[in-house]
Amino acid sequence: VNRIDITTPNNDPMVKAAYQIREESGMAFGMRSDNAEVATLFQLPEDTFEQAICFTSMNTTPDIMVLAKLADGADEALEAHRQSQHDTFSWYLAQNLPKVEDARILVEDGYVFYLIAENADAGEAAFHAYVEAQA
């Protein structure tokens, strides 16, 4: 029997969870990035994450979502990014400031989650469900 197994990155549980969180949180979508780009975005060493998925939006909205399996403590860099978004959106397109003020930065069971989106509560619930499913 000849058999070819095709695997795609979109079938990965973390990738599926990231898309689900993005959708449930109402995040404005721009671009998807993986490990190396995420490390560069937050000016972290490339080995900070075992696996990372990030969605960033266009410059007119602060929306961002990072779901990552931590290799070692990245939450300080994420907080610095949240603060820079706060500083920017407090004067630029200030209608987005409530989103930034409702940002979530969570570390749970070796996973880190960072979200600025329309419905952060729904995104946070989806993150907790994903982490529980990995246990």
C-alpha cells in the first residue's frame, strides 16, 4: 500500500487554537508570524519560545495576539510592548485605547498569551481551554 501523509502547519493544535482565539476575540487581522518573527518583534532571543504564533494587525489598530509555549520567561517583553501600544494609542486613534487597557498577558502551565482585541474575555477563555486540553 502506497501512502502519503500530508501535514500542514494549520493542522497543528496550537495553530488551530490561535485561529480560534483570533476569531472568538474579534481581533482585527493583519499578518501571521511564527517563532523567529515573534522573537524579533519583541526583541527576544530566538530560543525564548519552543513554539509561537502571532497575529498582528495594521497600524490603525493595536490588535495583537501571541500564543506561545515558553522556553523561558518572556512576559516582561510582552508587557513592554503593551505599554508602547498604550503610549501610541493614547494619542493616535484614541478610540482604540480601551482595547489596549483591556489587554491580557497571561502565563499558564508553560504557555504565554498576549492579546489586544475587541473581546479579550472570549480570547482569554479560549486560551484557558487550549491550555487545559494540552495537560
